[in-house]
Amino acid sequence: MMEIKDFLEVFAIAWAGFFAFQMTLRIFYNFSSMIGLSCIQGVISTIFGLFMIMSSNYAASICFQFIAQYYEAGLLSTTSTSWDMFLCTNLIILLVFLLSGGRPAQLLPSHVACPGAFAREYVVVDNRGMTPSPSMKQHVQKIGMKRGCHHCGKFTDSYISDHIPPTVLHNDKLFRQHLYPQCKECSLFQGGKLSKSFKVSNFSQKGIISYPWKMRKWLFWMPYYLLIEYFFDASENVRKSNCSGFVIAFWNLFV
């Protein structure tokens, strides 16, 4: 039976790992902004987003294990840092990330001329006028209250109906524009960047929207391997460096 002291040690050191996870993600985010990589690069954005999650989990796990061993924190003093353990925690954290509503490309900055990192729902423009109808605006407001600004994720009281692709770049009249909720700040930034000479080019810093880093439910981190092994005691055969034992333990939680 784990004592309260052991639980507090695990909780305190887990916070250090959580902080390392967030900081590593932020470093990758800033790097992607510097090189002009945003959420519009499709497969490249998705692959880089997955790399961000796994690398950040690796850094958080190393931080967690190092502090635990350095301070010889009770039941954590003998935890190993095997590659099997990192593989298993990567699988778990990816599963938690996806089930929490996260998307890998969502970890990258947005682009002014394309659906943003937080774009999930939209309204199809069903008229030929430049101004959205009242019903379309109302629908956009509902999406905004649920999802936030599609470029930065910010929640506000009122949203602007953002045409994507932007009207100034919309050449194919057979393709209907979509309306996304947008905050005032992103709208002003977008208006200052867009012009008839603007071109959507890959890996260009022009048009990149960097948004404030906020805690979101899909960015939660904890030492999942340790929790299952010690807290649930799902299998007597589980060993700290045995990935198959971990899978057995995880499976036994649900059967």
C-alpha cells in the first residue's frame, strides 16, 4: 500500500515533468515559427506535430526520472529509463492527445490565408454577396463560442466572420468560401498582411500567426507508465523495463 508521503513525492515530481513537457513543446513551436512552418503544410505539419509530442514526452520522462533518482524519492528511486518505457508512454500520450480532441498540426502556428490551427467547424457561404447574411453570422458566433478563434484559439464575446480563402485571394468563383470565427486581434493582423500580391508559399514567415501558449486539455502530461505500474498494480509480472508487461497491465485495467 502506497503511503501518503510517497503519493506527494510522485505528485511533486510529476509537476516537474509536466513543466518540462510544456516547455519543450513551446521551444518546438517557436522554432516552427522561425522557419515558417505552420499548420497548413498538411502531412509535414502532422508529422512534425507528432514529433513534437513524442520528443516533449521524452524530455518530460527524462526530467521525471532524473529528479526521482537524484532525490531518491521513495518508490521512485529505482525507476528505470529504458527505451521500452518511453515507447509505451509515447503510445499512451498520443492516445490521450487524440482522444482529448487534439490534432498534431494544431501544435503549430496558424497562417492568415488558411484555416487556422483551431479550425474545426465552418459555415459555407451560400450567397454571392461580400457580406455574410445574419443567419450565417449567427452560426459563426455559435461555433466561436464553442471552439474559439480559428487562428489563435482565443475565446471572446464577439467573433468576426472570416472568409477562407480570403476574398482578396479568392480567384476560383466556383469554389465556395468558408466562414470561420475570428477574434479582433487576428482580424487586424490578417488585414495588415493580405494584399492582392500576397502569395501563400510554404515555409514563409510572412502570414504566420503566433498565438499565446495556453494549457489545453490535450496538452496534459503525467507519468502514465508509473501510474499504471504502481497505483493500479494490474499485473504481478510488470517490470519497469518490460514493455510487454506494461501492455498486459494496461489491458488488465479494462478487462
